[in-house]
Amino acid sequence: MADKHNEMNRDVWNEIVELHYNHPDYKLKEFLNGWNSLKKIERDALGDVNGKSLLHLMCQFGMDTLSWGRLGANVTGVDISDKSIEFAEKLKKQTGMADAKFVRSDIYDLIGKIDKKFDFIFMSHGTHPWFENLTKWAKTVAHYLKPGGTFFIVDGHPVADLFLWGDEFNYFHKGPYKEANWPDYCDREYKVKGESVEWMHKLSDFVNAMVKAGLTVVELNEYNKGYYDVKGNWVRKGDYWYPPEGPTKYPLMFSMKVRK
Ligand SMILES: C[S@@+](CC[C@H](N)C(=O)[O-])C[C@H]1O[C@@H](n2cnc3c(N)ncnc32)[C@H](O)[C@@H]1O
């Protein structure tokens, strides 16, 4: 049965994906001219993906998925949002990458929808707050990884919310955070109409979920730089963003590498 909260989020992402597809922050024009959207941390972590199979969870319109494809990986992207997958298919056509596959699915319901196992599973930047159940997430990762395969996540550090947005968040809060009318992260003038549902996860929750799914956490890292202009006045250096006063005293991102 479809998860009620995830379905609310599906509607929200159906509402906003076109805004992102056409927004200069996502650099569609540059991408169509050959630019690769992957950042240094994930490229260094996965290394040579040429000839390997790669599953990208929560891929939105697939720019990162197709970027792994440009590095030689045989890619499959998954997203809950129908419109995101439509835009991913459009981008696939525009880039002529006919072998890339996109599947519309809630990650909770993915098992059984793709009939293969992968060398790499990847997810990044704006993913984990969108689902509650880390056990189902880790089981899905364990199911789709080949023995010896690698899962890698790089994303916002949950502690960062407390430093960036203050009292609104509690690191130990277990229930959903429901929000409507929030400014879109690309087009801040646009207020998102649908109600979205997000969850706080502790860093230990990610590690424990993977361990309980029988996987081995081989690396956990924390970073004092962000993956986008969080406050509208941050400064870009290379692939990452810093507040005007420089690197933060608290973590903004984390990454975790896991093996089966
Ligand atoms: C911020 S995007 C992250 C993707 C990528 N880093 C990007 O910026 O394009 C989050 C994506 O997660 C997807 N999503 C949210 N909940 C999901 C779920 N339960 N299963 C699969 N995808 C989900 C949304 O539809 C959205 O496309």
C-alpha cells in the first residue's frame, strides 16, 4: 500500500520539478554542452565507474544519473515523482543516452520493480529527509547491491538544520515535520503550494540501519561546506558553498560509504 506521507511528497515534487529543470542553478544549458553535474566528493568516492552498473536513488530529473552515464556507468535512476521521471526521460533524449533507464517508484516499494543487482548505488543532496523509515531504505540498498558492491550517500548533515534554522528543529525529534508555503530552494520567490513531510534522522540512525541490513560501513565523513547556496548570500568555491564568514564550525554535509 502506498505510503500516505510519501504520496504527499510525490505531489510536491510533481509541482516543483519543472521549476528546477529550467532554473539556472541546475545548469541545463551547460549540461547539454557536456558539463558533468557530479561533485568532487562523490567522484572521488566512487572512482572509476566505467563499465559498472549504477543505481541512483531519488534522482529527480536525472542530471546526476546521466552524468554517471557520461563517465561510462550503465545507469538506472529511480524517483517517486511522475513528472521528475518525465523530465529525466526528456533529458535522456536530449543527450542521446538511450541505454539509461528511469523508473518511477517510491523507494519503499522498489524491491521487485528492477530485475538486476548493481555494482554501485548512489544518492545525494536533498534525499534522506524525505522518508521516515531508514530500515526499509537500508533493506532496499542491501537487496540491490551485488556482493562486493558499494553504496555511497553524500547529503546535508542532520545537525546542520539546528545551526541553520534554529529552534524549529530538534535532533532527537521522531515525528514528521509538515510544511506548506515554503520557498523553493532554487526559485525563492516561488512558494510551494503542496504540503510536504520531512523527518529528522540522527547520524547514528544511518549507520545503524545499514549495519542491521547486514552491510558494512567502511567510511563516514563530515564537512564544513555546503552543496548549495543555503541562505542566498553564500560564496561558491569549486563545487561547494560557504557562508560569507567562511567554513562553518559545525558540519553542513556528511558522506557514508557502505559495502555488501
Ligand atoms: C532534492 S531531489 C534530490 C536529487 C538530486 N540531488 C537533485 O538535486 O536533483 C529529491 C528527490 O527525491 C525524490 N523523492 C522523495 N521521496 C521519495 C521516495 N520516497 N522515493 C523515491 N524518491 C523520492 C523527489 O521526488 C525528488 O526528486
